[in-house]
Amino acid sequence: MKKMLLGLVALCVGSALAAQAPPPAAPVTVLKAARMFDGRSDQTVSNAVVIVEGGRIREVGANLPVPAGATVVDLGDATLLPGFIDAHTHITFEGSDSFLSDFFEGLRRTVAEEAVRSTVNARKLLEAGFTTIRNVGAYDDEDIGLRNAINKGVVPGPRILASRYPIGATGGHCDQTGFPPNRFGPDWGPEKGKAAGADQVRQAVRLQVKYGADLIKMCVSGGVLSLGDEVSVPQMTDEEIAAAVDEAHRLNKRTAAHAHGDLAARAAVKAGIDSIEHGSFLSDETLVLMKAKGTYLVPTLLIGEWVVRPTSTFPPAIAAKAKEAVSKRSDMFRRAQKIGVKIAFGTDAAFSYGVQAQEFALMTSLGLSPAAALRTIPAAADLLGLSNQIGTLEKGKEADIVAVPGDPLKDIKVTEKVVFVMKGGKVYKK
């Protein structure tokens, strides 16, 4: 009996000591490269060293000593950058050169197949350097499910902020327009984001949040890839827009407005929208108001290049809208820079996943310096409300780090050739 009691005491003491023992140290990885653009200035830092412990940046600078026992990854003549952030994606869709084929094949797919296909898109985006995205519109909760699966480590992909169904007017750009009544079942209502009047709009916002939305996207003007509407006309009333923004902010959710048209965009800016997406026809009056209110512009230049490419086969009505919008967007973007509007990176990615970094070169072709184009990444982090976690290479932030060959300040197109990707301290491409 005495021996048994002594054994029990020893077991209890051992368990108590084990409980008090410090947890094992997180693994340390040291990234080295010829240079680094940390997102905080216009210059690169030579002989860059980033020390990652667990999932966060422990130290960052030039010629830092390597901690004992650390794993060293020397990337040579490369530039370390903050993980890319795309503030305007539709990751559950992927378009091709044929609009009609995409439409027909989409009708034949089950929700489960679409969900599986979206995991492929997510991997491609991550391997292209995009460690965070803001998904601004999806059906059947596919973006919510993909976000959750990535967060749980089931599939690899970028960190996702998802909007679920976009809020919009009945018969507007975000509705099932251009078809006979009941062709696809009953008309969509507030649960799927379609509403008439301020009260219904508030209910639509509440339902998106109820079912998992991280932000609220709304379609306040017509669009390009939709049948039966004009690209620049307002579709939501000022009262509806104000109700959507107010309800979203009341629930601590940020907002984004699809707005090619100037009048609709101005109403959204007056209502306090956080970002204007596309903005093809914005006037100086609206751009000045955006600067004054701190509203971000997400220009989505890349989608413009995609919709007017010679190989595309859009119906005539859509092709005409695409040509009209793209003919105005470049001048708008230059004026936005001159006025001083805040610009965040966003591509409207729903095609050819992996090429989205081409947006950087498009921005420089329209007036931004390479450094200013790269700083649209920390701007996107701020727009998403995540600037305390991502967007720059700083001590204490998430270890979202990419590397590109050479120097992007001399050749911005090297951003299209990402050679290394780390998200949250885990390497996904090397």
C-alpha cells in the first residue's frame, strides 16, 4: 500500500511539473534575399533577412544574425515582398473565351463540382503569391465553404474574406437578368441579396451576415457581364444604398460597391461605402469626394483587358458594354491618381487563375510608379481591415511573404514570376 501511495504521489507531481513546463519553442525559419520591399517605403532594403517564428515575423531587416538552430532559406538574387492581396475576386467562377459555353457548362454542374473546382482556383492563386483575397460575390455558399475549408487546413488557398450573395436591385446586374420569367425558378429575394426598398435591403444585409458573410458587396449600377441592363445606369436608389451601408456598418462589416456609373458611385460614396469597384465612368466630382471621404478605388484593370481580348465571343450587347467601359477606365484611373484617391489592388479575378499579378504592370502603364503599384498591397490590407496583421513586412505581423526574381522596382513584371510563397509561416511554394 505504501509503495502504491508513493507511486501515486510521484505520478501527480510529475503531471503537475509537466503542466507547468513551457510549451516547446515554435520552429524558426530565416528567409534571406538580395533585397526586400517591405511595403512601407518606396525603396528596397539590401541583404534582406526575415526571421519567422511559428506563423509570425519575429524580426525583419538587413544583415540580421541567424538564430541558432534556425532553418535558413536563401533565395539569392530575389526580392522579398508582402504576400499579395486581391481585393476583388470571384474565386468560385472561371470564365473562358466562350461566354455561351461557360453559361451552358455552368448550368450542367452541380454545386459540389463547382466547389471542388474552386479549390483548384484557390491553389493557383496562392502559388501565384496571393495569400489573401476578398471574394465579392458567389452563389450557393461556395465562397463560405471554401473559406472555412482553407481555414481548417483541409485544402490550400489564400485567406478569404467572403461576401456571399451581393446585394442588388431586383432585375439588376447581380440578379438573373435577360431571361424569361421562371426560367430558373422563382425570382431571387433578400436571402440571395435581391431587394426592393430600404427595409428589404436591410434584411438582405442581415441574412448575408447571418449565413457567414465577412463583408457586404452591393451592385449599385449596371454591369458588363450581365444581360438586359445598361452598364452605367444607377440600379439601387440612394435610400437603398444608404440603408445597405448603414446596416453593414452597424454589424461591423465593411462594404464594397460595384459601380461603373458615376451617379450610382457618388451616392455610394455619400452613404459611406468603403470602396468603389471598377469606377469606369467616375467624374472628377466623384473622385474628389472619394478623396475627401477616404473611399478606396479598386480599379480592376485586368478584367477590362480580358473582356475586350480578340479571342472572346461575347453576345453583341455584352461586347458593346465592355468596349464602352474599357474606353473610359484608363482616363478615369489617371485622373484618380492626380486627385489623390486611395487605390487598392483588385483584379475581378474570375478567369485564368495565376495571372492576376499582371494588374501591377497595367497600373504602371497608366501612371503609377512600380513602388506605388506595390503599395496597393498594404492599401488593400487597410481596406480589408487587416493592416495590423498583413500587408507589410513588419515585426509581429503574419508571415505572409513572397519572393520574385530580380528587382520589381526595375521590372514590375517579375511579380508575375513568383518563386516562393509563405502564408502564415507555412511554405506553399519554393
